Amino acid sequence: MIAGHYLIVQRWKPFFLSSENVVKKIAAWIRIPNLPIELYNYRFLWRVSSAIGTMLKIDKATSIHSRGSSL
């Protein structure tokens, strides 16, 4: 997100017209605040993601940091 707006990057194509192109999918970073530590595991997060869409990745650094550990 840049200045409060989503940035969409796509391959270059000749004669591109932004008014005629529709975005069908985006990748979004989703944060679940105040999630109990017992639920912060891959299995639970994959289940939550199925309600939202396709999960691309679970960030291990964020997971470890949210638990209070250091890298």
C-alpha cells in the first residue's frame, strides 16, 4: 500500500488502457489482531484462509515476533 492506495503490478503489454482492464485477483496481507496464542498455528490459519481465499504464505518472522520471541 502506498499513500493509502493499493499498488497493482502487472506485466507490460502494448496499448494498455487502464480504463479497459479489470483487476480480478489481488494478494493482500491480512493481520488478525488479538489472536490467542493457542490459535496461532499453521492448521488454524489455513482454515481461516479458506474462508477468505487462497493463502499464499504464513510469515514465520511475524509469527515468532507475535509470540514474544526474538529471531
